[in-house]
Amino acid sequence: MEQGHSRAQRWRELTAQARRTGGAMAFAGGMIWRHARFLAIIIVALSLVGGVAQPLLVWSMTGLINVLAALPANPWREVVPWLGVLFAAYVVPDIRNTLTLYCGGLVRERLKVALQRRLLEHMAAVPLTYYEQPEYYHKLENGWTALSRRVSSELERVAGQLSALLGTAGLLALYAQAHWLLPVVLAATSIASVVIGGRQGRRFVAASYARSPLRREERYWAQLLADRGAAPELRLFGLGAALLDRWRAAFNRHLDALTAAHWRLAWESWGNTALQELTRWGTAVALLVLASQGQITLGSLVALLYALGPFRNLIQLLSYNAIAVVDYYSRWEHLRDFLAVAPEPRPASDHPAPPRPLREGVQFHGVSFTYPGAARPALQDVSLTLRPQERIALVGENGAGKTTLVRLLLGLYRPSRGRITVDGIDLNDLDPAAWRREATAIFQDFMRYPATALENIGYGDTTLLSDTPQAATMVPAAIKRAAAQSGADGFIASLPDGYATLLRKEFVGGMDLSTGQWQRLAIARAYVRDAQIIVLDEPTAALDPRAEVAVYRQFRAAAAGRCAVFISHRLGSARLADRIIVLQGGQIVEEGEHASLVQGSGAYARLYGLQASWYAADDGPEGAG
């Protein structure tokens, strides 16, 4: 019973694997057909023509030797045709290799660009929640590795297999003329060699896939040691040796796994090689016996003995290509696995556009959200209304759910439970991209783009950068206005090339900014968008309290006429809000105006009292010293 169950299980596994391989082959073939159809036809045709070269060579050798052995009176009349066949057998592979090299290079470049574009587009389309899941990074790393391993060379390998198969079949037909048993034995051992090669390719790719976490860890520590942002702290705390040890440990684990996989494959390869050599030796002995009995001519003996070398090369090529083709199709599977990650769902085209202007505002109806793999919700049963043109402050300790709430508001996450409505329309029914155009945000971990000051602001609304010369004299008015609102215009004027100054020192001619200056550029990037909702997710954490208050005052002015939501751990800035929402443990525990909340005995009053006492302590005798 157990054996029957085991066989059924193996059959299901083989069937599933066949379906996956068939799907990968269809996917690869579809990409090649769409992007390099004509070139692919040429490569396959050349491979078929090139496959007859070895059989022609052996056949012509047989004819030449038989003619010369017969000692005819005028040998040239019979030799010339065979010499013509021999010349064709020599020339055809060279023509095939040259043209295949050229056409294959074009196919690789076309497929590489197409696949990179598709991968990058898909990376930008998956929901943000996938970035919270290790499995996503596993699929992404293997998908990108598949592309970097020249998966686009797969057509050449398949074409090489066709050529080798045709050449092998031709040689087996010549051996069959000597004795029917010779091609049977040679074919059987050849099939075994190819099957072993294909199985090795599958196992090696599976081992490579399993090592993906080790590669990521190794790469992380290596990148950290070279990271410009980490360099000061690494040197201050003397972390270079410690992090190098972490990299070395990850590298050694990766190397051990890789070495073990290579050893297993090496033993199988040695056994396969021994079987092939024994078969060749036995075939040579059989040919000598047949010749001694007069069953084959001298020409056949010499040519077929010579053919054992090319036959071995063809079988090795078939076996090697089997490993490569299985490897390629396995990597195509990894590409398909990544591309199968569900992109962000898009509503049907007949769904309504986001309301403009907002009339009722945005309402949370019992919204809960749990990050993938988290033990408890980050937000739980939150009901809240954000009214148009209202300024709202979200306060609470770290991990209270403030950032999660604004990301749900922006449509970057979807609720695990409950729903969000916009003027009564379910947010899930709106086009996510269209809704995000109605919102703008400055995040705490804002981006520092290696581009000009103009582009760093204009990325908030890329339509302002269309056909815009990178010169300070051609800066759109909207970008200048956003820079003035954020306070970035002052330091931009002092840059060597003004708005056209390239930022980030990683590039030639670039320069860097202070953290505060980068923050003001990020704020200007948010201000430049004509959005109905604006979010300030604590981007001022590195500023002193006085500078932070100035930023929030500018924010209040820039947010006039919009629904404004800001997060700050410094509760003094919360006084600028019309309403304060206090979160604790993913739930709203208080809401109201600053004056009423501070007079109470709740969480806001306690937090505000702690911060007030801290500032008072700084103003005391010790702080004055």
C-alpha cells in the first residue's frame, strides 16, 4: 500500500513538474516569438543545417577510403564528388556558428531589454504589503538572478540541442549500416547521459534557489560595508571587523552549500563519463570484429572508428545542453513565479473617478490592518472621519499605528477588515493610481534622488518636467512656488548651478546637502502636487524643535484648502491642528483640540506633560551651564 502511495505521489510530482516546465517553455517561446521571431527562425534553420555536418563528414570519409582502397585506374573522377561533400561538411559548421553568434547576440539583447522592462514594471505594480514578506524578496532575488544568468541565451541552447540531435541521429544511422545492435547500445547510453544531465541541471537550480537567503545575507553585509551612509558609524564604533566577520560567516555558509552541491554533481558526472567511455571502447572492439569477418569495408571501419570521437562530443554537447536547457527553463520558472505575484488590483473602467473637490471627506469604517506574518493587528477597529480642509494631527508612541493609518489613507495598503470610503464611495472601487494623484505626502524616510534640485522637486508632479531644459532659468513657476513654501529656495539659490545642480556625490560633478536641506526638498516635492490630501509623516525628526515648528507653520499655510494630516512626536506642533487623534496600540483612544485634551487626564495629557517637563529641565540650571 505504501509503495503504491509512493508511486502515486512521485507520479503527481512528475506531472506537476511537467506542467511547470511546459508553462515555462510556452512563456519563453512566447517572449521569443514576440520580440525576435525572424531571428529565431534563422537560428533554428541554421541549427538544422549544421546538424548534418558530422554525418556528412563520416559518410564522405567512408566513400573516399573505399574508392582509394579499390585502386581504380582514374581515382579522381570518383574522388572529386566525395571531396565536395567533405568540403561542405567542413564549411557548413563555420557558416552556422558565425551566423548563429551574430543572430543570437541580437536575440539576447532584445529579450534582455524586454524581460528587464517586464520585471521592473511588475516590481512597481505589486502591492506595498508584499515588501513586508520575506517570500517576496526570495522570488524577486531568484527572478532577477535568472535574468542576470543570461536566460535569454536559451534559444541558442535549444537550437544547439536540435543540431546535436540531428547529428547524433545521422551517425547512428551510419552505425546501423554496420550492425543493428550498435546504434541500440549507443542510443541507450546516450539517452541515459542526457537524462542524467537534465536531472543534474534541475537539482543544481533547486539548490541555487534554496541558497537565495544565504546570497541575500552575504550581499547585505557586503553592501553595508561599502555604503556611504553607514561609513561614519562603522568607523566611529570600529564595526568594520565585526561586520566583515558577519559577511565571512554568511559567505562560508553559502560556499559550504555550493561545494556540497558541486560534489554531488561531480560524482554523478564521473559515473556518466565512465559509462560513455566503456560504450565507446566496446563499440570499437565490435567494429574491429565486424571488419575482420568482412562484414564492413575498410572505409566504414576507419570512418566509424573516427566517428566515435565526434559522437562522444555530440553526446557531451547533448548532456551539457540538457543541463543548460533545464537550468534555463528552471530560471524561466523563477521569472514566472515572480511575475505571478498578484499585482495591485485595478477596478473596472466604469468605476467612478475620485471626487474632486471632496465634499464629505474620507471615512474609516471599523478598519483593521495586520502586516503579513505579524502576530497582532497594527490597526484595530478604527473609525474616523477626515473632513475636507481640516488639519489633523496623529500622535502616539512608536508602534501606535500612525504611519499605517496614513498609508491606508493614501491607498498604499488595503484594510484587512472594514472599509474606507471617499465621499461615500468605497476606496477599493477607485483606481489606486487616480486616488494617489489626489494625495501627496512627505515620509519620515524620504528619498534623496541622485538628480538635480529641479528634478528632486519635480518628481512630485512629473508633468512639470516634460520637455523642461535642466537650467535654472527655465524652472516652472509651480516648482519655484513649492520651493518657497518649504523654505528650500534659500539654499537652492546658493548652489553652484541653482536648480540645475546635480545632487548626491556618487556621480561626477554632484554635491551633497545637509539632512535639513534634503528634508526641505522632500517637503517641496510634496507641495508641488495639486492634491486634495496632504500628509506629513514626521519628516522633521532630525530638526530642532524651533525649526520643526517653522516647518509645520509653513505646512499649515501650504495645506490651506486641503485635508492635511501630520504626524509628530513633538506635541507642541500638534497645537497647529484643528483636531488631534491619539492612537495607542493600534486604536484611537482620544481625539479633540489641544486645549481640551491637555486639560484632561488621558494619554495626550500625560505625553504632553512628559515633554513639557523635559524642556523645562533643559531650561534649568544644568541646561544653562
